[in-house]
Amino acid sequence: MVALSVVAVYAGWAFGVFGRTISTPILTTMSTPVIQGASTSNPQLYISIKNSGGSAATISSVYVNNQLFNLTSKFILQPGQAATLIVPLGGSLGTLQVGSTVSVVVNAGQTTLSTIALVQS
């Protein structure tokens, strides 16, 4: 048992596992993303995101049902920071069924967040 522990510690040291921090952004959702205003001509995506990684995440675009929505200004999340991103979707998604779900991909350069959003009224 002791020999296995020594081997594990040596392997961790040899491969640089101990003391290493994650230097990329890690994005997670804080709650279920929603699309509000589905029955209007200007629905909006609301998505609360947290950056749990070790570097800033610069969000420049979001895909909803495989359609690209570029943000008018870049949305930057520092490590440990959480915020709600609101994306105007316009009428380009067609008719959205209340209660259905749509795919959402948040693009932050070197990392992405894939999730689903619930369509609300």
C-alpha cells in the first residue's frame, strides 16, 4: 500500500500535476437558460454564466439552434466572476414553441459552453 502511494506521488511530481493551476476559462451555467418573448418579434436569451477557470473568458458570439448571434460588444468574465448575458435574437429563429428547448453554444475563444435553453412566453 505504501509503495503504491509513493509511486502515485512520484508520478504526480514527474508529470507536473501538483501545484498546477488551470489557465483556461471554464464556463458553467448558474441556472437553466431561458428565451423570453417567444411570442414577440424580439425574443431574448437569458443565460447566467460563471467562469471557474484560471483566466478571463471573452465571449463574442452565441449560437442558438445553430444560428450565429454576434454580440455588439465583447462580454468578459474574469476568473470566479458570474454574470447574466442577455442576447437579443430578433425574428431570425422563426416561431418558437413555448415549453420547447433550443440548443445554445456560447463561444469564448479557446473554450465553449454547450447547453439547452427553455423557451418561455
